Amino acid sequence: MKEYSVIGKPIPQVDSIVKVTGRLKYITDIVLPGMFHGKILRSPYAHARIIKIDTSKAERLPGVITVVTSRDFPMVKSGRALGLEDEYPFGFDKVRHCGEEVAAVAAIDEATAEEALDLIKVEYEEFPAVFEIEEAMKPGAPLVHDHAKNNIGYEIHHSVGDVDQGFKKADYIREDRFETPMATAAAPGPRCAVADYDPVNGTLTLYTDANIIYSALPVFARIIGISEKKLRVIKPAVACAFGAKGRMNEVGIYAAFLSLKCGRPVRIERTREEEFANIRSVEPLIAYFKTGVKKDGTLVAMHCRHLSNSGAYLDFSPWDARQNVGVFDMLFRCPNVKFDGYVVYTNTIPSAALRGLTNRALNFGQNSHLDMLARDLGMDVVDFYLKNAHQKGDVTASKYKLDSCGLIECIQEVAKTGAWEEKRGKLPARRGIGFAAAGHTCGFRAYGSDLSTVLVEVDDLGCVKVISGRSDFGQGPSTMIVMCVAEELGLSVEDITINELIDTQFVPWECGNYGSRGTVQQGNAAIAAGQDVKRQLFEVVAEKLGTTPDQLEAKDKRIFIKDSPDKGVSFLWAVKDYRDSGRPMPLIGRGYYEPPTEDMDTKTGEGNVSIAYGFGAQVAEVEVDTETGKVAVLRVTSANDCGKALNPLILNSESEGGISMGLGTALFEEISYDEKGRVLETSFSDYRLPSVWQQPEVKTIWVETVDPHGPYGAKGITEVVSLPTAAAIANAIYDAIGVRIRKLPMLPWKILDALREEKSKIKA
Amino acid sequence: MKEYSVIGKPIPQVDSIVKVTGRLKYITDIVLPGMFHGKILRSPYAHARIIKIDTSKAERLPGVITVVTSRDFPMVKSGRALGLEDEYPFGFDKVRHCGEEVAAVAAIDEATAEEALDLIKVEYEEFPAVFEIEEAMKPGAPLVHDHAKNNIGYEIHHSVGDVDQGFKKADYIREDRFETPMATAAAPGPRCAVADYDPVNGTLTLYTDANIIYSALPVFARIIGISEKKLRVIKPAVACAFGAKGRMNEVGIYAAFLSLKCGRPVRIERTREEEFANIRSVEPLIAYFKTGVKKDGTLVAMHCRHLSNSGAYLDFSPWDARQNVGVFDMLFRCPNVKFDGYVVYTNTIPSAALRGLTNRALNFGQNSHLDMLARDLGMDVVDFYLKNAHQKGDVTASKYKLDSCGLIECIQEVAKTGAWEEKRGKLPARRGIGFAAAGHTCGFRAYGSDLSTVLVEVDDLGCVKVISGRSDFGQGPSTMIVMCVAEELGLSVEDITINELIDTQFVPWECGNYGSRGTVQQGNAAIAAGQDVKRQLFEVVAEKLGTTPDQLEAKDKRIFIKDSPDKGVSFLWAVKDYRDSGRPMPLIGRGYYEPPTEDMDTKTGEGNVSIAYGFGAQVAEVEVDTETGKVAVLRVTSANDCGKALNPLILNSESEGGISMGLGTALFEEISYDEKGRVLETSFSDYRLPSVWQQPEVKTIWVETVDPHGPYGAKGITEVVSLPTAAAIANAIYDAIGVRIRKLPMLPWKILDALREEKSKIKA
């Protein structure tokens, strides 16, 4: 393998110090001169018609600046999936979930705005509501939207081969049903926005915590009704996102409306209660799996019936279902595959993205299902996976082109390091070991684009400044970009700075950070930008040294002739020579990377949507307390195909964080509703997040497949590392105590119930 | 003349709306998380030895974070003029003026910091002090610095021809002495800085209101003792500067020291009292003029003895004296010229820059002197000036190359429009008319450079974004730069945005705004950047239209074939075609302008230091109330050689502001001292600024000489428009009542005294 100077080294994140010393300026720290404060009035009903809104009393409250409702602005239908727009910025004919926005107030301070909310009189006519997926699909259930029969808002069907024929040829068929709940990101920093409309110039500046800025501009602009060219977006630091802060969301929209109406800056910060009760989060899923195999374990047919709960509006759900088409058939070679996805409206909060999307839910079900299938066959599940696993060069049923694929190595490595052979069936009572695997895209064409741009500016002092519109909420793209530029220029990370603030006034186009896209897209752009700088410097240095640019190398802060390393100049002298030659300053390198991928076929979910695909496998070891039903996860071993480990320090922390998240999915996390559709978890004391006390010992192995498209061969792993944990834990619990929990999270009472049922079965 | 689309139009400033609606974020609005507040302890003595500083009581005050004095950091000598460093960040052996900094405190709030100042015990040994220039030069006067004999800190001597021989050949010689006081900028926004030191990364971020950032980095870095590469400087909006906010000043230095010591952000904002009593301001000047002429008015010899009061440290004074070498001989052809400059230490506040520097003081003296000389000869002063005036192609005695020069046109135009002929000697009693002229550089090589850089970025939406490190404190460079880019790209000003924040993290090298340099240097860089964008777009469009780039033109938001204007594409389509051709995005245009000028010979002040030179002439009309001594300036006519009037709206407001400033110099403004060297004017109610009630009717004429180096022929006029007003008013007062005030400002009591003296002379 090539020798690198910076790449592959465990380099601390470039912004870690400013973060831990509290000097980073977060979105919530933004204070503008003359700024007002906004609050949002939300529906107390899950399903109701709005008869009348009277804001007059609120408007007369001293300190209140303005009130906006649906009557103040043209209400433009919006939605994440084109052609599927089904919601307005305010619920104005009907409200379809508790917490739906009805009005917003701007006042001189938050307390006054809060007080004004109570003075807004809204007359509602309450309707019957429906909250559960399969309830909502029944004939006669309350309709959330008149147009959606049986509350089915969106369908996607994918079929390869002939699945019915496949099942006929199978020696053994197994079917299972799994269910996962709504869960939330619970980011430490609540969502916040400050909108500043300038009524004379007609420009709006939005301070936001959104990860996706450029590609979300058109939708945001359309909703608030001003040209995207008149929008300036500024993103200060964000206190974690976990995938849930993608686009410019409702606080930005209402801050914008309020600022548009009063012509002054308006700030809205969600309370923690709003964060829990109104954040759009990962959707509930019911998944039916049916798999047919030959006696020897060869897969012949796979079917998934995928029922997801979009909540009151489609929002992210169609994307979730589409991506699960590809995730479902990503791991295995199988001639006959069918996926039937139904996105179902209910009167709950609409769904949005969360790290790993509903992929983690699907993965839990599929890996649990296959664990049982392998047991039914009397086969070691690891052997079963190895037998059917996709390999490099394969094209999956959903048309993903696997130009690199380390799935088999991941399975082998995790089995070895996780001591699968040694421990399986040989652990003491109430201890168990479980296995699961996963795959995930590394970015995809989301808004017709998967583009990243990086600029490198070298100034007259020789300072190297990187400018990028990435969104770094802890996962490390800033460091990764700086490392790539440093590697290309032969510098060290300390020689390079990167912009903190993301501001569309000077940051070039960037799709943002989601879908594990950062590493590949932004890394390639960073390399290209570094090479563009290098090309310009090499021209000058080659002239000076009487050689040609292709004979030169940049390393150890020098540019020199490869074959005579003593003949060279320092990087700083090269910059000086460049400048003195009269070439344009600042020296600018541009890196632009748009992968040659395909748009997804939205009817089937097919298409080579990502330039690279990551894989991983995990082994979990648990101990179950059969008296209390409590599960302790002792250790998790995780092996992941990261293409090339750019920075083991960041990779390992991503792995540990991902496993913590998977642990939450498995054992703790759930957003639940009362009978009126009101969220029950409204604070960190209600919502069960795993803490450091529950975190298992983690051992991570990195499998380096050197992807031909990735930067230095690297692939994004942020999501894939979090996917198999829940299933590995579920399988380990089964291994420990012989019970199978089919509905997450696996809370102690469910374990106890299952044990009791198991016992009664044995007695009967 | 060439037809322009944008240039020459009266376009409102691009930031005027954000300013007048209060939405601009000024330096004083900066709030950082965890920020402390600093205050500065200043010497109560004008001259004393510091025996002991005891900070222990202050350090124990609850809420105090840290105290810094000279013992906390290595004290590095600094100064504006290389080789002349004579001061330390803190007065630590001695203090040499009242208000000199002795210690600084950071506390949780300003009140606590203020309280702590009282708890710092400093033992002083007081020395005799000296405040007046000619007192300080006498043998036996207290020495401010031991090394400076007769308190002369710096000398500059310039001689061309043989001035003694010249005077021998003269038919008539006149000598005069004039004196001008210290004056201050009195900007609405007080100086303020926030320093944020990161102790782990070793980086310091300084939020400052300084106009000069990049070229001041090395000095600032040396003082605070960290590498300039570890410095990031951010400049929010600045509430006026008037030339007095050049470099990163003491509040920045103490904020940095405090932040370095406590590892947290520290903010220091000057109180208004500090602004008056401690701001470094334009220096007092005593100038002796001796001029010899032939009978017909032809100049044969000019001599100036220039005694400037540097205050306790040299700071800006050597620069001031150097520039006055060139200003002294800038207007007139004269074979024998001599300038002897002495910069004298006293125990007053050191000097710094103010719009027009001490040039305005010199101009007042020289124009008053020549007015009297012309009267002595029985010659119309206008004819005298016209006879001797420099013309295009001349090289001045100080080696300024006048590649354009509209001095004669300015004199003729101002005489015509100001009704000089009609009014001179024909006005009613106590009314008078006066004339004066001026010249000034348009930028100069100040730190070995006179460089400006402008970037233009065109993004995937076709948005055109300009990035520049200019300092816009009201004089309009932002608008000027945008206009130049718009003109080049055939767009309108509204199609273009320009960065608000100046941040070294993304703004390219820029010398800053001083010395009337903005228009020429930044304008040329903007044009170059626009042309660089155009070049790249023309390549694509030419290919598409089957023509060559040189056949194309950009106008009215289109790019088309000059000879077949219907054959073309819109600007947006050209950007799209550029992008679709696979060329690198964002499209970036770079403009870099370093004028081919000379470094000044610091021994003589000679050298072609500026790429262009501006000229102006003014006629003032006054009425004097001989009972009260009050002078009303009725109207001022001003004609200025601006090369090309890029934007008449901004030019006229610069002219009106300049005249207001000249009016202040003439009649009102003065910083004075009590017998202990303490400043007497400490608020806007003590310091006499002209208000709108005193502002005369102003009529400005723009003479367009189309300078070969200026952008579209333009030159900078910010300083030259303010120079001749004081002399024109003084000459008008003489014309009105026959008395001559030789020491500014011309306060009512001085007028009355002079009238009394004149009367007693007549009686005697």
C-alpha cells in the first residue's frame, strides 16, 4: 500500500479544542442587534378542523410585536419528495397531529411570546384519530388525508426474478414479523434559528443549524416566498445532529415568517419539551420477512413487506422506504427478491431522518429473522452469511454496483476477534452471543445532485486556508478535509486552517452531510483542491529547478525532485516564487466532485445511487438478569469495511458512538403516545438514552478494501457502524435465554413477559 | 468618453439600508460565549517613574479573573516606523503621558473590572514634564526619552535645487509661522476589541475595528508574542473611522494579553472619556514657511521648517512628517525647495492618523501664507496659483509623477463656480471670500506593499459574490468594488453581493483602507477580478456561438457578439454552459493589484510613492460677527480632480463630509491640556465638533482627468476634499475683516483679540 504522511494517522479533530473549552459559537449563541423572540402555538389535538383563530388579544399584549398564522402568507404546499407535497407551513384547514403548528408570535422576549400564545384563541372541531399503522390501514379507519385511501400515502414495489417461483423451489421457508417504534435524535443542542429580513433590499439572512444548506435553498425559498438568490444562509456550530438536522426546519420557517412580517431579526429556539414532543423523528416500522432457502443454506427467495408510519405528513418517509429497498437486498446474493413498501398516514408526528434512517429498524428485523432461519436449518449463522454474502464486483438486486465490498472479510474478522467459535453455545447460563451484519450507501443523489466543493486558498503569508460548506457536527469532516489537503500538499494538519462558519456568502456549493456521504464526496473534492494548488506550484518550481512538474513531489513541507530529493524548495518558498512570478494571488485550488452515479428510480428504488457502499458485521455478548429482565451488553466487536482508514481515532469514536446508538435502539429508546396522540416522553428523564454506564466494551476492526472511487480508497461508515448492533444484541439475548422480542425496544418487562410465556409453553 | 452602464451613476451605497435600519452588526455587538470584560489602568501623571505595582488586592476582588502588567509578558518594543521602535505595550519603567497604560484587568463584568482598577496600587515618582514643541526643544527641557537630545525623536530633510541661492534670486520673500493643535476623530463608535485565545491550539482570534488587518498582522503578532500564522482577525462593521482606526490598537493588545493569560475571550470597549483623553490623534504642528518669488509671481524658492509634536512616543509622527515632504511641494513648480522636519517628543498623547493626516495642518499654513504673499505682490491669489501650478506630466520636487493632474482645471472651475471674480473685494462689510488648493496621494506603499485583492465567485445558482478585505466605514469601497464588478460583467449592482464580515479565514490579502488608496487599488483589483470571470465565461460562450472571445461583450445581463448583438446568451445561461462544460466550479475570478510604485526614501521623503495623485481647490465665503467674534461659513465651493467620477452620490457626500471636517479644523476642534498634561475635552459636550447647523452650503465640481492608472480613470479623493477648507476659511476671514489668525482653531475670542490688536495698531 502507498505510504502516506498524514492519511491513516490518529489525528485529533481540528475543532476538538474549541469545542471542549467552550469557545465554539453555536447557533444558540447568535444574538443580533434589535432581535425579537418567537414562540410557536401548537395544536393540542391529534386530528381536528380549525374553525377560527383569533389573535387580537395576543396582538394587544404589551411587548408582542407580531403574530403570524396561515392567513398572513400564501401557504405553499411542501414536502421532501417531489410530487408528493402534502403539507403547508401551518395547519390551516385541519391539524393532523398533536403539536402541529397553528400560529407563531414574536415578542420582545421569550416570556412575553409564551404568554401571548395563551391569548390566541383557536376554535377546533375534533375528529377521531388513528395512531397505529395496521389500524390505519383497516377499512373504516379515520382518514388522515382525504386523498389517501386506507391511509396509504405512498407505495414502492421492487421485484427481481420471480419470488413466488423462488419460494416454490425452496427447501425451507420462514416468515417473521418485527416492529420498531418512533425514536428521536435527542441532540444536546435544541434546534434554533434566527431570521433577519431586510424589507428594503428584500433579502433574508437565516442563521440555522441545518446540515443541508445549498440543496435545500429552493424548497425553503418557495415556502417563505422569496427568491433563493435573496437568501443568505449562515450555519454556526451545531451541537450534534445525529442525522436529524438535515434541512432548514420549522423554527427557521416561522422565524422567517415573523421576520418577514415585522422587518426585524427574530430568533426561535425550541424548548426541550418541543424537542421531544414535536421533533420529526425516525418513523415506526412493521416489517414482515419471508425467506426461502435450499437445504445447504443457499438463498433462493427473499420478500419484505414494509409498513412504515409516516405520521401526519409524508415528509421523509418515502425516502426511507426507497432506501430500504436497496438495504434489504444489499448483503446477499439471491435470484428472487421482492420488496413491497407502504407508507401509512397516522395522526402522529411526521417522520424525518436519523442516523441510519429506518435502515436500522429493517436491519434489526432482517438479521433477527435470518438468525432464526439459520438456527432452524441447524446452521451456524456466520456460515450462512458467508455462503450468501455479496462480493466485490457484484451488482445487487437493487442495482448497487459493489466496486469494493469487504463484507466477507468483515464477517470473518468479527467472528475471529469476537471469539465466535469459542463462545457460541459455550457461554455460562444467561450469557449469550449474537451476530449481525449490515451495508449502507456512502451518499446518494438526493436533490438531483451529490456534489461537494472544496476551495484551498494560499495567501501572501503562505497560510493555507480551506473553505468548505460541510456540516461538522462531531463526525469529523473538517478534520478529514484538512488531512486530505495536507497529504496532497505535503504539509501537516497544523499548517492548515478551515473555515468555522458556513456562510453562503463565501462558501461554495456543497450538498451537505447526510447519508454517510462526507468522506467520499468531500474527501475527493479536498484531494482535487489540493492537487489543483499543487499543479500551480509545481509549474513554478519545475521552471526554477529546470525539470517538469511530473518529476516533482510535495512532502515534509517541501517540493522536490522525486529522484533527487535534495533538489527542492520549501513550500513557503514555492508560494513566494509563485507570487513573485506575477501569477494571480491568492493561489486558489478548486476541488469539485460530482460522482458519476444514477438517480434512483423512484417507482422501484433501483439504481446505482451511491459511488461506494460500506459494510460491517458485529458480534455482541450479553448477560440477562432473568429476575429483573435487565440486559447488560458486555462487549461488542465490530468489523467494518471503511475502504481505507483515513483516521483511526475518528473512526473508532464513530464506531463507539454508533454502537451506543444501536444499544439505545435495542434496549431503551422509544417515543410513545397517550390515547389522544400526545407524546409521553418530553424530557431527558422520560426518554431513555443509553448512558456511559450501559456502554459495552467495544473493539473495532477496520477492513481496508481500498475502494476505487473513495479518497485514498476510503468510504463513509458513519451509519453502517450503527446498524447491526440491535440485531446482534437481540440474537445474543436469544442465545442467552432462548426468547425472542419482536418489538423494540427490548425493555425488561418485555423480557420478563417473554420468559414467562416461554415457561408456560414448556409447562403446557 | 466611453459609455458605461453602472460607472458614473449615482448609486446608493450597498450597505446603506442595513446601516440605517440598525441591522448591521458592529464590533461593539460582538458577544462570545464565556466572554470576560477588560478595563485599563492608566497613568495619572504625564511623566513619572513606576516604582512598584501591587495588584494583589485587585486580584482578590470577587469577580476579577486576571490582572496583567508589564511583568506578565515579555515587553516587545514597537512602533509604526521600522527602526524607530520606542515604546512598550505597557509603560513599565516610566510613564510618559497622562493616560499611559499601566495594567489591565479582566473581570466578569465591566463594573467589577472598573472597581478592580481602584484596587491596583501603583507607586510613582513624578518627574517634570513638557508639553509644548518649542519648549521641549530648548536646552534644559525635561527629556521624555533619554536617547533623544533636545527631545528630537526623528528628523527628515529634503532639498532640491539650492534654496539659499533661490532666495538670493527672489524679488520678494515672505516668512510666516502657523500653529495647529491636536485634534481627534471623535468617531461615533468607540474603539473596541474582543480577543479569544485558545490555549491548546495556541491560536488567537481578534475581533477588531482596525482598518488595516493583513499588513498590521506582523507587528501585532510580535507585540503579543504569537506567530502571525496563529492569528485570525475578524472585522465586523465599524461605526466610522475618519482615518483614526488604522491598525490594531491598544484595546486589541490588552484584550489579547488578558485572553492569553486567562484562556477565555476578553472584550474591551473604550469609554467615551477614554476615546477623547487617550485616543491617539492628529499631532500638533508648528510650521514656518519662507517663500521667494519673482515680481511676476513666479516661485523661485520654498522652505518649510516643520516641527511636529509626536507626544510621548513617535508612533505615526515620522510618517506624517515624511508625507508632508511631498505634500509641501506637490502643488507648485519651483526649482529650489527645502523641507526640514523635526518630530519632537513631549509628555502628551502620542499621535496617530486622522483623515488627511497633518497634511491639513500644513495645507492651512501654506495656503494662508501664499494668500498673504499674493496680496503683498498685489496679485490675485488665483492667478498666482495658476501661474505656478503643476501640470500633467510634471514630476514634483519629491519625485511624485503626475501622470494626471487637474489642478489648473480645479482652480479655474472653482473660481468660476465660486464667483471669485464677481465677489472678491465686492462683498458687503464683514463678508469675505477665500481660496485654497490641495493635493494628496492615492495610497502609498506603507508596509512595503500597496496591494489589494478582490475575488469574485459565481456559484451554481449564478449568484455573483464578491469577497474583499476592504474596510468600509462609510466612504463607500464596498459599493465601488461591486460597481466595478457589475460594469465588467454587464450586470447591475443588485445582481451582486459582497461579504460583510472581514475575516482573515476567508478574505484574501488586502492592505486596507487608508491614504485615499481604496478607489485606485481596490477598484483596479475589482476590475481585474471581473475581467477574469468574463474571460472564463467568454471562452465558453465563444465556443457556443462559433466566434472568438475578443468578439464578445457583456452588457445588460447578456453576453453577445459585439457586431451582432442579437446573437448571445444571458449571463445565467453562460454560467450554466460553463458549468455543464465540466469546468471547475465555483467559477472564480481573481483580481490582484499591486501598483508599480516606489518605496519612499525614508531619509528624504522622496519617491513616486503613489500610483496617482488627487487635487482640489476650494473657495469659501464667510460672514464674521465682529461683536462676538463668531464666524459663519456661508458657502464652500469645491472642485476636485477625481480622475473619473465613479459614483457622484458617494463623491458628493465625501466632499460634504470633508468640508465639515475642514470647518472643524478651521473654527472649532482642539484637544487641549491642563498644566499637568491632562486632556480637558473628555466628552462630546467639551470637544467642539461642527454640527449640521454650522455646515455651509456646499457645491462640488468634479474634474475628470481620466488617470491612466485609475479604475476607469478614477482617483481617490477622500482626503484631498478635506484639505483646503481651513485655509479657504482663514483667507475669507482675512478678506472679511483684515485679521489673520495664525493658530487654529479660529475661536471667537481669538478673532476678537486679533480685531482689538488690529484696531490698536491703527490707533498707534
